[in-house]
Amino acid sequence: MDQSARGTAVVTGASSGIGAATARALARDGFRVVAAARRSDRLADLAAESPLIEACELDVTEQASVDALAASLAGHDVTVLVANAGGAFDAATLADADLKAWTQAYEVNVLGTVRTVKALLPQLVASGRGLVVLMGSTAGRVAYEHGGSYVAAKHAVAAIAGTLRLELCGEPVRVTEIAPGMVRTDEFAVNRFGGDSDRAAAVYAGVAEPLTADDVAATVAWVATLPAHVNVDLLVVRPVAQAAQHKVHRVLP
């Protein structure tokens, strides 16, 4: 399908990991992709990969930045928003909670999502075939130890998805929550453990094939290319080795 038929897809948090992989996948499927994130150098490299990918510097925690993104898209046929910007910023128990990390988790995962959806929703409605993809997590379904700030934030994302779908009933906009389980990317676990690469690697120790960013991106692209009347409410995706949040098959020496 040609670019004009697909329209424009906006992907936040697109400078690395799932966001970058999603931008590539949507461009391959013929979308014009606006890849938005804070790190403009990485976005420039991503945009160089395809004439259908355009870089846009964005900080979802800053209202002026989100407003500038929306203004830059005036006149474009915005059909897809992938609200992917997010992350985990600590691995402490509640008893040892760092409230700065909790605030950061909420600002990025929750308020950043709300800001972006609110800013682009008029264009998505106007397209007549809009899609909002919210990047959730299995952490938004089942709690686990040492993950309180991220678990709480992703539960909020799940609530946003459900609320938005109800409020948009009757409008031409689909709302999908993608909830990945164990995904190995270059940065997620390292950021959670404050740059400690050994602790980050231990998360995946003995797991033969955790999900990759490309695996998750493929699910986003599948949803985005379904007919406009088909809504996938929730897509939970895990590696075969992960049967549940606390049930992971590991082969250790």
C-alpha cells in the first residue's frame, strides 16, 4: 500500500529499543513515520535508514515540546500514534522507595502518554481511521517485587487504554494496548539498575530467547495494518520461556 493510503504514524520514544524498531517496521509497511524522542543524534541515524522516517526531537514530560510536535503535524494525515516513550528507573522495594524515581516513572509513562494522546487526538479523529497504540507491559497486569514504580505506572497505562476506548466509542479511532513480557533491549534493564550492566544481564540469565525489540515492533505493525474497523483491545506477548510473570524457564550452568 502506498504512503498516502497509510498516512502518518507518530512513534514516541523512537531513539532506541522498541520505539526505533517500531519506526522501522511501520516505514517498511508504507507509513510516513515521525520518529520522536529526546536524543536527536540517534534519531538522525534512524531517519537516514529510510526516506519514510522523519526525525523530531520530543520530550514527553514537557508540554511545550508536545505542543510543538502537534503543530509540526498540522495538515498531515495522522493515522497512528504509538505512545511508546517510557521506562523503569529503579528496582527498590516500597520500603526503600526513591520518590524521585517514582515521579520520573509517572511523568514519562503516564503523564507523557496523556499529553501526547491529548495533543494528537484531534488529528487522529479527523483522519477517519485513527489508531492509538499504548505501550504497556505485563507489569501493568501483575505486580512483582522490586518493581513498584514501574508496575504502578504501567497499571495506569492500562487504565488509560480502557478509559480512552470508552470515551472514543462512536469515533473512528481504535485503541490498542500492547503488553510485552520479557524483552531484551540495549537500555531498558541497564537504566532500571542505574547503569549496572551486570545486574541488567542477570535478568535474562539462562533465558535462551527473550523477546527482542523487533518482535514487539512486529505486533504493532500487525495491529496498524488491520482494517480500520478491527480493534485489538489488548495484545499480551511473551517469549515461550516465560509462562507467567514469575515463571521463566532458565538453563543455568
